[in-house]
Amino acid sequence: MSFSYYTPFLLKLAFSFIIFGLPSIAVSQESSTRTDVANSREIVVDMESYVFSPSEITVNVGETFTLILHNQSFLVPHNFLLDDPNGTRVLDVDISSGDSQTHTLTLKEPGNYPFYCDKQLLFFPTHREEGMEGRLIVQ
């Protein structure tokens, strides 16, 4: 059998991995962008296929906290968009598959801050439309 015999199968398999992602693989290494900030609480957010874990985070007004964002997806890039209660963008970062980033924030306005991934492949729904969203509650 020749390579051309398997080509349709391999193309379908590759396309399905792109659309549906592969099973999550734990990442043991941390990004070189991680910095330790004194007196700051660390909150780890895992980004997988169409889900953030945790999807709800609570912090206090004026509290300095560090978000450690891990993209656990094997092939799928994600972003982390955080808006304030008025819809103004607070954080906008792209994280490649398998990578991590660290960001330190101090939010001074109480309310619900939605976060989500708006990545999209071709004409398919965005990751947010597939359920990849959460909220950061500032109280």
C-alpha cells in the first residue's frame, strides 16, 4: 500500500485534532516569565480545550494577586482576556499550547470581571461560545 492510500485518513485525523484538541497533558516546566512578587497571592488557572479551571476566582478590592496561566492543551493556542465590569480590557494575553505566563494585578473596583478565550478556527464557534469563560469576582 502506498502513502496516498492513507492520506485521506491522516488528513481527517489531523483535522479532528485541530477542531477537538487532544487530551490534556500536564506541563511540569514553568515559563521563564514567572516572577515572584512579595506579599502577593498566586492563583493558578489551567486553560484546556474549551474550559478554564477554576472558572470562578474571588479576590478582595486592592489585593495584589498573581495569575499563573497554564495552557494545558497539546496543540491549541488560547488567550486570556479579562474585562472590568464596564467592559474595559484589563488583560489581553496569548498563550501558546504547553506554555505558561504570569501576570500580577491589583484591581481597585469591585464587581464581576469576565474572563474568556476568543480564539476561533475558521468559521467554527469561538472558544468562548464553546464555554471557555469564567469570572473574577472582586469584593
